[in-house]
Amino acid sequence: MSKFDLAYIDIKNSSYDGDPKYNVRYSLTLCKHGVHQIGKTAIVILKNPASTCKSCIFYSTNLQDTYDVDKTTSHIINTLFVNGTTYDKIITLNLFPYYDNIPAAINSVYNNLFSTPHISYNNNLNKMDAIIKNNSGADVFCAWGQASGILNSIYDKAITDVIAILLANNISSYKYYDQTGQKTTTLSSQPFYPLHGSKW
């Protein structure tokens, strides 16, 4: 397991939002070390949290003592902070807030999206909407990847709900990565599957 590298992450001003009752992390906000005034923000929308800050949410561990920084989070930090100087803050959000890397778990928890969604799902959408509203001008990166075992109906519903939030906040384009680097394209109202953040 890795730990936040304090040479790149300002732990004092970084934060997370989650709820152990529902086994979820809604957001993770990471500020770049050595920045006195936050400039450009990147909002990165992933599939679901794997482990980062799980010990914080469940055991009240301080961010600087967290040893569960997952590979995706580390990779995004390296891409947007270490290897580039454009961004001073990264906010990671997710289609699904539930902590797990097993698709069957996501399918089980969110199997009623079309009738009575799990409370954490609605909470996630509401918090996402608020974060996007409060960070107008941020670059939005879509990075959730393929369904990879999550039921297509559930996956496409989550993507469509997130797209609706982006469009309602007047976000008409998004950034993504492919094998050749960072790109920007027009936001579509139809589900799409950008390269996952772990593969940038």
C-alpha cells in the first residue's frame, strides 16, 4: 500500500467526504503542496472508490497517516500534480460511491436504480451537483472506463445521471485521456466510456 506523498499533497487543506454507515466515499479533495492560492481545479469523475481514505472514514485516521492510497488515486496525482503544473486542486468523484472493487457488490447495492435507489446513490448525485456548482470554472475529466462486470443497465443509468448534472451546470465539454494523451470533446447526452483514470 502507498501513502500520500507530502512533497506533492497539502494534507492540511485536503479533505474527504464519506459515510461508514453506507460504506461510501463521496468525494476526495487533494490540494497541491506549496501552493499559497488555489488556481486551477480538476474534477475527475471515476467509477467508484477502491480504498483511498477508507481508514479515515472508518477509523478517523488522519490523512497524513493513511496507508491505503489506491493505485488510481496515485496515478491521477502523478498525472495532474507531479508530471504537470496546470492544476492546484484535484477533486475526485464517482459514478457509484460504494467502496469495493468487485462488480457484483456494485450490482447488489445499486440494483434498484430505476425504482428505489440506495440512499447513498442519491446522496452522491446531490453532493456531486453541489461540488460542481461550487467549483465553476474547474476542468471536468470523465474517467470511469468500461462497465467491467457492472450490469450495463445500472452502469448506463449512472452515467446518464452524471451527464444530466454536468449539462444542468452548463458544462458542454469534458476532458479525457486516450492512448495519445489529454483531449477535450463535446459532452453528449448519451452514455460514453472514457479511459479509466488508472490507465491514463
